[in-house]
Amino acid sequence: MLLDSARRFAAEHTGLLIVDMQNDFCTAGFGAHRAGRDISAAIAAIHGIRRLLDAARKARVAVAHVGFQTLPNHASDSGPWLAQRRRATFSAEDLCLAGSEGAAFIEPLAPIAGEWVVYKHRYSAFTGTDLDLLLRARRIRSLVVAGVSTNACVESTVRAGFELDYYICTPPDATGSWDRRLHEATLANIDHRFGLTLSVDEIVDIWTPPGSS
């Protein structure tokens, strides 16, 4: 399995998607935390994601920082979307408002020059964005999807990516959710139907050439 995974997620044809690691989801005092969400799992995921990001940069893996964005005056909100947002657990209508500090990517995972920044208005990183075009232009065929929340934006991105014919990996120690049961159920479902759940260590090993420090 590991030998097959090493081929499937080799650096030259793999992309790292970092989903929604923004202040409103990951930082105390911001949107989701103010709404009552336990952000400890999001904070715990930062270390694993940072290790993936460092390894990706060294190995020249394509990196996309995917952020949720709400446009002012509900410009990005349809009726069904807004209705569900209003009843969603530990959420708010103005999370990651465009241009706000809450929408900024957290400092430890901030994008650098040459990395893609993709903004979405729904859960999936592929809905209404040019992410698929960017990946195919780089001949990317495999994705490592990390970030928050495991059972919402990560899961939606995984499902969409799989149905667009990408190989998928979601590392349990680089994802997080406010609900541990939903986190674990989502990972089990991914492992059964949509991809692999390799650890950060396993992925970093694949991206690190033998003899590298």
C-alpha cells in the first residue's frame, strides 16, 4: 500500500489543498469561536498542516490556499445557502467577510509568492472556482486535502475532487472539526469510498527525497 501511495502522491503530480485555515475558523475571538464553536481541533491541526506545507515547498509540490469568502450585503448568498447557514451549528452569516481580518489566512500558514490563493463561496473548493483548471494546467492528478472542517468544507472538496477524477488523500492529523464524531465518521467514509487517509508522517516521507534532512 505504501509503495503504491508513494507513486500515487509523488511530488511532481500532487497538489496540496489547504482549506479554510482562516482567522474566523481557527483563531480565538473571531467568528466561529464567538458563535460558540470549539476551535481546539482546528488549532491542533495547524502543526500537521505546517509540516505538510514545509515539505511541499521543499519538494515543489503545487500548493493552493483555499479560503471561504462571504461577499457584503449577501451578494454571494442564495436563498437555500443562506437558509441553511442560519441554522448551521456554531456559524454566522458574515463569516470570512471579504476584506475583513476574519477572512485572512492564519499567519503560520500564510501563502507565499508562487502559491495559488482560491476563494470560494460554498463548501467545496471546486464550486464556482477555477481550481480544477489551475490543477490540470500543472498536470496535477493527485490531491492531499487538509484543513477545516473535516465534515464540511474538507469533505465537500474531497467528494468533488474524487468525482473530477483526482486521487485523494486526507490526513487525519492535518484536519479538524468541532465535533470529533463527525471528524472520525468523515475520515472513515473517505477511506471507504473516496481516497486514502495517510498520516502527515507518511505524506512527508513520500515528498522527502532519500538522504534529505
